[in-house]
Amino acid sequence: MEELRRAYSRLCKESGAEPQERVLQQLQELSRGRLDLATQSLTVDSCRALGKLLQKGSLLTELILSDCMLSEEGAALLLQGLCVNTVVRFLDLKGNNLRATGTEALGKLLRQNRSIQSLTLEWNSLGTWEEAFATFCGALAANSALRQLDLRNNQISHKGAEELALALKSNASLQQLDLRWNHIGLLGGRALVNCLPSNRTLWRLELAGNSIPGDVLRAVEQAMDHNQDRQTAFRENQARTHVLSKEVQHLREEKSKQFLDLMETIDRQREEMARSSRASAVRVGQLQEALDERHSVIKALKAKLQMAEAALALSEQKARDLGELLAAAEQERRSQEAAERESKLFRDLSAANEKNLLLRNQVDELERKAKTQQEQLFLARQELSNTAAELKLRAVQAEERLELEKKRSRQSLEDSEHLRFTEVEHMTRHLEESERAMQERVQRLEAARLSLEEELSRAKAAALSERSQAEEELVKAKNQVRLEEQQRLAHLEEKLRLLAQARDEAQSACLQQKQTVADAQARASQLGLQVEGLQRRLEELQQELSNKDQEKVAEVTRVRVELQEQKGRLKAELTAQEALKEKVAALERQLKVIASDHREALLDRESENASLREKLRLKEAEIARIRDEEAQRASFLQNAVLAYVQGSPLRTLSPQK
């Protein structure tokens, strides 16, 4: 409010005038956008300042300027400021004696302003100047914002009423028009009545005090009642359509909310499925890492086994070297032909036989141990074959389960199931490869065992042949041994000592090989236990996967049930909407029927009016005829009276003028 006061003072000072105290006080006391300057005599400078203030003022919604004695120039300045205003809704210019210039300014205001809805012009002289009032009426026809217009006591004649009738034919916003206490008369009333069928918005028209006949007033009242009924029907229809639009919007919002909730649940389920697939992938990766570790352990055991085989080959090489040494010793013994040492040689032979028996016993023990190892290897191979068969069977079962679940699950789970299937195949391929490697190793061990048996048999045959040859050559070497006995006895003792050391080394190597074989068997048993644990873990994971898949299937079925329920609800809502649409169509049909009835009633009324007008015209013609007859009779009577007076004797006695 203070801003408006300061702006008014500044504008007055710019124009070189003093601001009016009463205007300043009203601007200071401005309440709810209502500026009341009634009965205040405003100068031209104040009007100019107020016009400029109204061009920018955004707080004023009501402007009351009644009985302000505005001059033509002041009114034009105020109305010029209101032309660009978009806030003022109510304007009161009562009792300002506006004339031609003010009327033209009002016409310009109605053409340019789109915010004023109520305009009071009571006690002015707008109808005195016909051209200016015609301009005002043309602007009123083009206006689309004005709802209420007060033109009481404005000296509007029947020509002004005709201009107003033309404006009302084109105007589609004016609802109330007050034309009381003017000079409209019969012709103006008829013009207004003729324009009312073209206007559907005006529902209140006051024409009292205009010398208009009662039948015209009744026709106006009937037209107003018809427009009022139409307006009420239109408002009711608009309210119903508004309610229906609100209901439809509410239904759309509910549908959108339900759809969003459904999409959120689907997204959550997808996230849960993705999390479960990631968790299963992580578990499979962990299992793969554990299998890789087991493969590395198996490879380490393979390396150790190869080292043991190499050590066994070295021990065999040493045994062959010892055999060669024995052969050389026997040849040396054969070269000894000392007859005197026959008994010693016999004792040595007996000792050698005993040693051979011991060696045979050891060889038999080694054969028994080899057989036991072969049996253990056979059992291990059988266990490996059994485990491989179980793994294959479980892999086949897992593949069947995966195929069944793949058919039942959604397309989004196919990739994860395919990945699991490939991982299972990869695991089975790895197990088959490890099984083939173990079988090849067992075959190599069997080949080595067979080669060892062949070598043992060859060694036995060589020992028997050498024994027979030695027995044959003993007789021949008796003489030679006697001579060289003393020289080579020490050498033979040394060689026997070396042979004993080599034998001890071979026995220790055999013991080490046995220990390595036992360690390998223990590790193989541990690996078998680990494989069984991994198989149990795989079974548990497969069980978990099956449980997850069952949960997913249950969730999918639940979501499908919810979708079906939502579809049912949506169908019910659609049926309700269709019922509402049918109701709306029925209402529209009722409105059309009512409109047709109104049109028929209007046509009937118009026909009645035409018949009444025809009757009125006939009566007026009859009245004119009667008047002519009365005038003729009066003239006849007058002529008769004059003739009687002229023919009477009194005329002769009367003096001439």
C-alpha cells in the first residue's frame, strides 16, 4: 500500500501537481485490493497520475469512482490507464456525467481490456450522443470478459436500444444488463426482444421505466427465463462433467499407481533373481576354485609319484649293477681253480644259495607287495570309476533338472541356467580328464609292474643258468682256485661287503618306495574323501538351486495371480467407466431431448408471438379504420352543423361581420 502511495506522489510531482490528500489517504487505507474514491472531486492531474498508476498496479481489483465529477479529459486519462490493466475486475463510474469523449473512451476500454467483469455506468449521459454510443455498443459486441453492465439513467433512446440489440447478438459473455429509467420505448423494446433469440448468455435484463408495453416486457421475461434455465442446465452439465472428469482422473491416477506398484514389484523380483544368480555364480566360482586347488594337489601328487617312479628306476638300475657285479664275482670265482679252497667255496656256495633263497624270499615278498599294490591300484581305479559313474549320473540328473527348470522358468533365467549347465559340463569334463589321467597313470604303473615281473623272471632264469654253469665250472675251476685262492680271497671279501652294502641300499630304497606308495595311497584316499565332500557340496548346491527355482516358480505364480487379480479389478473399473459413459450418453441424450423440447417451445412461442403480432396489427388497422370513420363522422357532423347554422333564421338576423 505504501508503494502505491509513493508511486502516486511521484507521478503527481512529475506532472508538476500536488497529490490530493484524500487520494493519498485512500491509497494508504487500501484493503483487499479495493480503492474507494467515491464523492471525491478528482483533478485532471490526479486522473493522469491514477491512469499511469493503474497501468502498472497489480494490487487493485475494485475501483470505485462514483460521483467524482470527472471531466472529459480526466475520464479519458483514467480509462486509458485501465486499457492495459489486467487486474481490475470491478469498475464503478456512477454519476460522472460522461458524454461523447467519455463514451468513446469506454468503447476503447471494452475493446482492449480483458479483465473487467462488472461495469457500473448509472447516471451518465451515454445515450445522448448516438455516434459515440454506437461506438460503445460495437466495443461491447467484441468484448468477451464483461459479465455485468449497469446503464440506468443514461438517456438511451430507441436508436441506442437498437445498437445495443445488435451488440447483444454478437456478445457471448454478458449475463446481466440493467437498462431501467431510459427512453427506449416500444421500438427499442421490440429490437431488444428480436435480438434475444440470438443471445444465449444473458439471463437478466431490466427494462422498467422505459415506456415499454407489457407484452414486450413479458416476452423479455420469457426469454430471460429460458436463458436462465439454459444457464442452469449448462452449469449442472458442466458440474457433472467436472465431477466425471475428476472421477476419470482419479481412476487414471489409481491405475497408474497400481501399474507403478506392479512394475516396482517386478523390478524387486528381478533384482532378487539377479542377486540369487550372482550368489550362485559366486558359489560355483568358489567350487571351481576348490576344484582347481584339488587339481593342483593332484598334480603335485603326480609329480611326487613320478619322482618315486624315477627313484624306483634308479633302484632297479642299481640292482642291475649289483647283478653285473655278482656275475663278475662269479666269473672271478670260476677263474679261481684252487683245489684247496673247494670246501670254502662249497660253504660260500651254500651261503650264496642261502642268500639266493633270502633274495628269492625278498623277491616273493616284493611280488606279494606288488600284487597288494596292484590290488590297491585296482580298488582305487574301481573307486575312481564308481565316483566317475556317480558323477556322470549326477551330472545327467543335474542336466535333466536344469532342462526341466529351463523349460519352466522365464526367459531371464535361461542365460543363468545355461551358464550353470556349461559350468557343470566343464566340471564333468575336468573330472573325466582327471579320471583318464588316473587311468593312464594306473596303466603306466601296471606296465612298470609287468616290466618288473619280466625283469625278475629274467633274473631268476639268469640266476638258474648261472648256477648250473657255476656248478659245471666248479669242477673245472678247482685247480685254478687253489692257486689263486690266497690272492683273491681278500678281494672277494671286499666285493661281498660292497654287495651287502648295495643290498642294504636296495632294501632301504624299496622301503622308501613303499613309504611313498603308502603316502600316495593315503593322499589318494584323502582326495577321494575331498571328492566325496565336493560331491556332497554339489548336491547341497543343487538342492539349494532347486529350492531357489521352486521359490522363483512360486513367486512367479504369485505375481501371475496378482496380475490376474489386477486385471479383474481393471476390468471392473472399465465396466464402471463404461457404465459412467453410458450415463453420460444418457444425460447427453436427455439434454438433446430437453434442447429439442426448448426449441419446439421457442418455435411455438414465436408462432404465438407472430400470431399475436398479426392480431395486434389487425387491431391497430381496425382502430385506425375506426378512427378514420369517427373522423369522417365528426367532419360530417361538423358540416351538418355548419349547414344547419347557415340555413337557420338567426343567421339573417345576426349582423354581418
